[in-house]
Amino acid sequence: MLIQTSPDAYEKLRHLGGMATDDVLAPEDHKFNAPQDAYEQPRNRALPAGVYKAAMPNGKTISLLRVMFTDVCKYDCAYCPNSVWAPRRRYGFKVDELARLFMELYQRQTVAGLFLSSGIASTPDGIMEKLLDTVDALRNRYKFRGYIHLKVMPGASPAGVEAAHRLGTRLSINMELPTAEHLAKVSTMKDFNNHILEPMKAIHNHIQAATPGGGAAGQVTQLVVGAAEESDMDIYHRMAQLYGQWRFKRVYYQPFRPARYTPLEEHPATPMLRAHRLYQLDWLSRIYGYSEEELRPAFDGGGFLPLEVTPSSSWRPTATATR
């Protein structure tokens, strides 16, 4: 007789912790591959799936549980391994189940914070409610006061954004592509302005209006590089707008990797070096304050950064730039 059993929380974590690796919190992740606990004290045991070291803005590191609430997603993003295209078994947590799992790992000093994302199984607000209920349980039932990076679902309502700001430490919405035209090439279901830009603007407004300690301290986003024939100049223009207008903490650049069964399965992968050049450009703009006019010589005639040289090697900085 065949007996079917439902997956327990740790089996779900093995799947949903691994699936969350498409979200990049810090490009330095590869430096941290030795088993360590949340406070950088070495231990002789393997870490569960989904636990990884992240670099914080103050230069310290923290062990986070990076996990998806569910990998069920009705959206048709052509680059995404979690999209509706992939014919495979899907998993999902219950609110109390995930909250208890996190607290078990936290009490063992395996993790010190949470990075919570999800596929959109129903509606943006439907899954947003599940994420918010999970974080609310951690904050109010379990009295967890530590770091929570909460993904805001594209298309989340103003009420969902406000609750996310109140409960999270840092927020993000994956922009993925720099313009509405590029997003339309890879998804027929996402509206660039209403689903992405409007919630981002709302997050910014909440952050600006909050008193110190009165909610999430900042927002970040991720761009998938090379999925929609966007140029590096297209990415630079969006990056400059996010830093300048909405004071983003960081923009992360994820090189496109083809996923099986998706419409872009045969699309060539983006070289890691292209993302590296974008990080260098980001640093020159965000940290050193070089303007578009000063950075323009770094781009070739097609609006791309040459891979063989660094952006700073392509021109002589002027004396007017902020050092």
C-alpha cells in the first residue's frame, strides 16, 4: 500500500530555501562558505538550506534565513525558474509553520535575521497578507526584534506597503528590468508603473515620513542583467533615478541565467563580468558622485560597458567630481 505524507517544515525549507537564491542581498556572499553561526562563531555542523551570510551596511555580517513563503507563482516572467512555465512540484509554508521554524533556528543561534520572499500564488495582496502575517507573528507573538528583509510583492496595495514598512527592517521590490518596454518583453502580466514604480514610491514616502526607529530604514532592488536586450546605459539611467529620487540603499545586478522550461531557456547566459562592471559603475556614481556626463565616455557606441576594461579606465575623471 502506498502511503502519501505531506512534507514537514524542514523538507519545505530544503526546497524553498534553495529557491530563494535568485534574490541577491549582497554580492559578497561567495566569501562566506564555511559553516558558522549567526554571530560568526565556528561550529562543526552543516547549516540548513536557506541559511547564508549577508554583508550589512555597517560592514558586519549576519546569518539570515533566506526563504520563499511559496514557489507557486501565476506570473509568466520568461526568465524566472519559479514562473508558471515550470512543470514541477511546488511547495508552500503555512504562516505559523514558517514563524515557528524561524524561531527554532534563531533560538539555536543558527540565524540572526530573516530574508522573506515569495512567488505570487494568488493576488499580490493575497500573498502579501501571508508574508505580513508571518512577520507580525514574529514581531508580536514571538517578540523578535531583529533584522527582517521583507519583499513587497509587485502590485501590493498602499495598505500592504504601509504594513510592510511598519514591520520590516528593510524592504525591496524586484524591479528586474529598467524600463516598461524591457519588462514587456519578458512578462505580459506585470505593469511597470502600477506594479513596481508606485509601490516603490510609496515605500520611499513612508521612510521619509517616519521618525527614527519608526519602520523600515531603507529599500533596495534587483535588476536581472541581459534578459531583455537592455543596455548598460538603460540600467545606469534607472540606477541613477533610484538613488537620486528615492534614495535607495542599493541596487543589485543579477546576471541572467537561462532556466529550464522557460521561454528564455535557449537565451545565452550573461557573463558575470558584465554585472561586475555595473557594480563598478554603481560605485563611481553612488560613492564618488560622478555625473552622467563624466561617466558617458565609459560606454561604447551601443551603450554598453566594455568588459575588457574597468569603467574608470575609460576616461580621466575631472576635478569637479566629489571624492
